[in-house]
Amino acid sequence: MKTLLSLTLLLSGALACATAAPQAKAPTKEERAAKVTDEQRIKSVQEELNTNPKAVAIFAKGMCCQSCAIGVRVHVASMNFVDTKRFNKGVKLNALTQVVTVALKEDAKVHPNAIKVAVQRAGYDPIEMYQLVDGQVERQALQ
Amino acid sequence: MVKLSDKHFNKVIASLKFGLVATILIAPALSTADQPIFGEMPRWAGGWGVQTRHEARRDGDQDSQWMHVDGVYTWERWIRVTAKVPFRVDNEVGIGTPTLALPLKKYFNLDGRSGSWTLAPHWFVPIANPALNARPEQVKLSLGYETEAYKTHVGASVGFVKRVDGLFATHMHAAVGTNVHSKTSSGHIKIKARVRVREDGGYSARIGPTIYWRFSDLWHGQIVYKHSVLSDGYVPRYSLRSGVAVVF
């Protein structure tokens, strides 16, 4: 029983350290590399939209796991203004920047509220939508 | 009004005390409830999936082969239903103890991190032949927490169990791991530990690695090995599970 108690305490302590670390200590080099700043996110969006101008991007807060984010593709791809022939069913997921890029059909008008609901139903918090206007990224709040 | 006998009252109090101690021990840790699909999905409304896994198991000196078929449906992100059905597929063929659960989840999203709290009642359907390793559990209520960033995953859960023999037990799970990303897909490598403690003092602990990979949005694969490191009053179990899942 003592061994079991020791093991449980050891396990709890190790996990507590692992989970408390991001709040209690300065970010490690790896964490800094994994956490993307707003500036880096916008830069990434700019590059993505420059390459794919007929698209919009959405910052889905919390979307840091590609497997869990499959639902974003499921819900967003079902909207009629999404060009499902591009990307993967019209949706590109970037778990590092937490950005969803949505391919739009020619002459289609994007519906921000529909995208907002789709991202919410997928389990994430839609914060902003980005579009390219005159070559620059324009932000639109979704909250 | 239900009246408890002294015997049952003392059992409930002992179990609550035990559960409290176990919770205090495990609370600093964070964990994952062992849920389909591979503990990952689906977190989206209307999502569902099925996974099937083969298990080669050794209990003491007895070997057995199992197939597990598990299913999940997520109505909304806060509520899902899961069903797990094991089948013994060696010389002894038959159904094991199916488990039904109703995980209730509270997700949270932070910039660069996401996670959830889980409260999950489980019911172990008593239809298995005891000779086929029917599970001793009757009902379980588990509390879990997990959090995930781009590169890391940490989770833990504690479950309070009422067994068919009348004893109470506590099950604890803990997992820590790293996510792996390729250009087109992703996966993870985790170390998972499971500790079971029974009211009569019996205990067991198993630990081992888990490897998961997303082949596509539809197809997923997982391999899990669990090694018995401690046991008293439980038969030491060693198991290797591997399988695939489809998610819609």
C-alpha cells in the first residue's frame, strides 16, 4: 500500500508540475515556438490569402489539435458558399496558428455568422475573420 | 425516503472518505477519461464514430484474445453517449461486459490551449458469462480533466466504482504526452497510467505507451500497451491493444 501511495503521489506531483509550468514559469523555448503571437498569426494569414485570394481565414481560439478540429471541416464544408474542390473539402486547418482557411466559390458571398456558428458547433471559439482587401488583411470581429 | 442500514451507511462513509483521499491525491494531476474515439473525438455537434480494437491480454498466467467494438455519438459538444462491447475471440468465444456511458463535458478554449472537464456516469451491463472474464464493476461515476496545446497533452480522471460484489473501488487514470504533426496529418505519443484501489485494500497499477495516428479525417489508428507494475488482490494484467477507428 505504501508503494501504491508513493506511486500515486509521484504521478500526481509530476503531472501537477507539467500542468502548472505554463502558468508558474516563463515559457520554455519549445512553448515559445509553439505559441503564436497575433503578429505571427496575421503574417501567416497574409501569406495564405496572398496564395489563395478567393478565401477567408478565421481565428478559431483553442483549435490546437488537428484531430479534434475535424469537426470544423465537417461543419464549415457543409455551407453552400464553400468551394469544396479546393484544399481538403474547401477547408485548411492550421493547428499551430489556430487559423481555419475557407475556400470560397467564385462570386459567392461569405456569411460570417454562418462561419461563426459552424466553428462554435465544432467546439471552438471564433474570434476574428480575415479577408484580403487591396492586398492587406482586413479583420472582422466574430464575437 | 431510502433508509440505509448501519452496514451500508458505514460502507458509504468509508467509500466517501476513500474517494476524498483519492481525489486529493489525484486532483493536482490532470487526466483523461478513457473514451472513444481513442480518447480524442468527436468534440463536434452531430459527430459520431466507431472503433474496433484487438487485444492480446495476459491475466496472471492466462492468455486471452479480445475484440472491442466501441461507438460514440456527440449530440452537442457538452453531451455524448458511448458504448463499448468486448468480445472474447480465442477458444472461449463470447461477449464480455458491455459498458454504456454518458460523458458530460465542459470545454474551454484559450489562445493556444484547449481542454475539458468531464463528468461521466457508466453502467456495466451484466450480460457476460463470468467464465469469460466478466467485469466486476456495476456502475461508475468518473470526473476528468484534460488539456492540450499544440505540442503537449495532459489529462487525469478519477472514477468511483460500485462493484457487483458490493465493494467500492476507485479508478484513476493519468496521461501525459506529446502531439506529433506532419505536413498532412498528426498524432500523439502518450504515457498512460491506470491505478485501481478497492475498498478491501486490493490495488493494481498499470502503465504503458499509447501511439495514435490520424491517417485521414475518416481513418484513425492506435496502439496501446499496458504493463502491470503493482498488484495486490488483483490479477496482474498485461495487454496490447491495436485498432482502427472511423469518424464522421
